[in-house]
Amino acid sequence: MKKNYPAWLEDAIFYEVYPQSFYDTDGDGIGDIQGIIAKLDYIKSLGVTAIWINPWYESPYHDAGYDVSDYYQVDARYGTNEDARQLFDEASRRGLRILLGYSLYQPNVDRLITAVRKKEWVEQNIISLTRGSLQPDELAWLGIETEKA
């Protein structure tokens, strides 16, 4: 039977890092990417082959950083995207793989509120923007409920 995963996973040994509490290199009391880099040799010495890092993306932190607001940006409390690139390079040089937590199932509340407000604005303004030319069934097709006469 064909395996549906990469061969390196067969005997991988993972080490989980929660960045916020791992190792702080800048003295602000919050772990950071540079702290992970500083400990790569130690992690490697444990026989680890892969590091799983909990979400470090930009977030308003209503849910411990799992409520991501930007998947393309490292949150400033942990460092920069350049720090992330350096971590990937340093880990690779040591033969370590990096896996990043990706929490798609925990939406960012601020984004949801913005989306709801945007939808409400559209609903409130589309009728006036179209000068009333849309019929109730056309509005319903757009997802806008209107009172039936």
C-alpha cells in the first residue's frame, strides 16, 4: 500500500515549541524566534528531527494567538519574517525540519466583526446605490433579506 505522507515522517521525533514561553532573548518576558534559534543545538542534541511550532502569526491575542489576523506576518512579539527565514535556514543547516501550527478552525473575532459590519453596510446601502432598481428577489440572490410587502 502506498504511503500518503513523506518518508521522513516514518521515524521523525518531534519537539513542540510554544514560542511565547520558550526562550526570551530580548528581555521583554516573551519568548521569541531568536530564542528558538539560540536553542537549536540543544534541541538537536535530544535526538529531535523536527520542531513543531505553535502559531506565531499576527494576532489580537483574544485566544492565545490562535485567532490569527495575518497568516503572512510573524507577530512582532516573536520577531520578524526575516527572523523566521533565519530560523528555517539554521534549522535546515542542522538537519531539523520546521512545521508551523496553522489554526484555520479558530477564526479571528476582529475579522468576523469587520466582515459582519461590512455586510451590514452593503445591505444598508445597496438599495440606495442602485436607486431602488433591484427587486426583492434580486436582493435575496445577493443574500440581502427584505421585508415582503
